[in-house]
Amino acid sequence: MPVKGTFRHFTLAIIFLLPINCLFPATAGSAALKHEELLQTKKFTGDFDEMEQRHLIRALVVYNDLLYFLDRGQAHGAAYEGLKLFEKFINQKEGKKTVKIKLLFIPTTRDRLLSDLVEGRGDLAAANLTITPQRRKIVDFSIPLIKGVNEVIVTGPKAAELKSLDDLSGREIMIRTSSSYYEHLKKLNRAFKGKKLPPIKLKPAARYLEDADLLEMVNSGILPWAVVDNHKATFWAGVFENLTVRNDLVINHGGSIGWAFRKHSPKLKEVVNQFVKKHRRGTLMGNIILKRYLKHNRWVKNPNRKEEHRRFLETVK
């Protein structure tokens, strides 16, 4: 089963301390890295043609229960499966070559995703990233993998009654400052200012906390509410007993999610978009992957979750 609560945070610490070749054994779908390949993990900012010459594309991922996680040494997750299909796609596209292009998974935290990408520590970022004007100033994006995403309020058992977004005025929300939610809550605060309403107090969440962690705290009553994408909110409401998804309280309407890569990478952008057209939501393969992790995620729904949840709560009290 994937690591939850206390164990998740311990796993993250181990991930960032271990040598990279210890993280991705052959059982996780990646070939053992040779010495020269390890050297290639140094900063690099080339386009797809140079990646072909290196026979290596580095994918930045975030460790969580839906996108990328390890279970008994085997990698799983929607981002993992999508990227492995991308690896297969580019090798088939390039024809029968003796040396294949390998895709290397590099875990990072959300606050470092875009900076690591720009600085050349990775070539792609696949982490359920909402495409926003602010992020477009920093990186480029693929065509959308998922469209029509609403960012909604999710409440727990200790939440005050909310009849409209205006009822959030003057209240506190814990939020990752690297998230699109943060951007859109600041926009809502500007609207509140125009109405002469007190702003929402935006309390920064620890950088390693994922949406699932915040929703666990909402479910337990530690936090009254959180903001998440509606597809994730619906999934986690089916896992936790005390969550209410407020689809009527929308922070941002109709967002799009895509893969990110460095600006001025036209060749990589072209091949990524060719792949996304055939694998996004609405295609057969895209729907299969999303259904596997958003509807029938056997790794998350397990009988040991309550005990792991209890241990998680001990770390935040």
C-alpha cells in the first residue's frame, strides 16, 4: 500500500536523502542507471533533439497517493503511468534505435517544481498542474490533459456554515503558497476588497503537505475546510467519512491541467502535444488511467488506513 500520514512524511525524507539510483530499481519500471547516466542528471536546459542525443528525459514528479507513489518497490500513479506511456510513445516514434530514450523520474516538492524545471534539474513536470497566467510567465505548458476543472471548498465536521463565498471573509484557510488555489484565493480577496469585506487570512501550509494531507486534517476537524480541484475532492470524499464537497462554492471555474516544460522548447512541446492529444481525458487510454486512480484506487482504500490516519494526526497535534 502507498505510504500515508506519518509514514508518507518519513518516506519523503528518505526520498530526498537517498542516491537517485536507489529510488528507481528495475522493478519500478526504470532500468538501473549507469554511471554516465547519473552524470546526465546534472543541470541541463536543452530541447528534445538534445534529449534524444542524451537518450534521457527527466520527469519531475510529486510523491502522493494519486500521481506517483511506491508500493513494494513498484511505482504507481496517474502521472507515472502517463509518463511511461510517453516513454513508449517517443521510442516508437523514433523507430528502431539500438539505444532507447529513457525516462527518469525525479521526485521533488511542489514549491520547487517550476524552479527545478527552469534551472535544468528536470525536463518535464507532471503533477496535476493547473495552467495559470502566473505560471505561464515562468514555464510553458502542453495542451490540456484535463479541462473544466473547478477549484472548490471542501468542509469538515468543525466547519462553520457557509452560504456563499462571502462567508469566508475574515476567516482563515491553510493553503500551499505554490498552488493555483493560492493565486485564486488572492484574486477572491481582491474582490472582497471591492466589496469592503475583510480578506481571507491565507495561512501558508508546510511545503510537503499535499491536498490529501490537508483533507485528512479537515476530515478530523483540525482544519475547518480546504480548497482542492473538484475531481480530487470527489475522490477523497469517498475515502474520508466527514468531508463535504461544496460544488456550489467555487474559487476558480473551468481550469485546465497540463504538463509543464521550459520555455523556448518547441521540439519538446511538439512531441508532448502529439502524445497528449491521444492520451488526455476523453481518450480511451486517458480515461482508463484516470478511472484506475480516481475511482478504483485499491492502494488508497485499504483496511489499515484508520491506524495510519491516527499516526498522522499525532504528527500535527
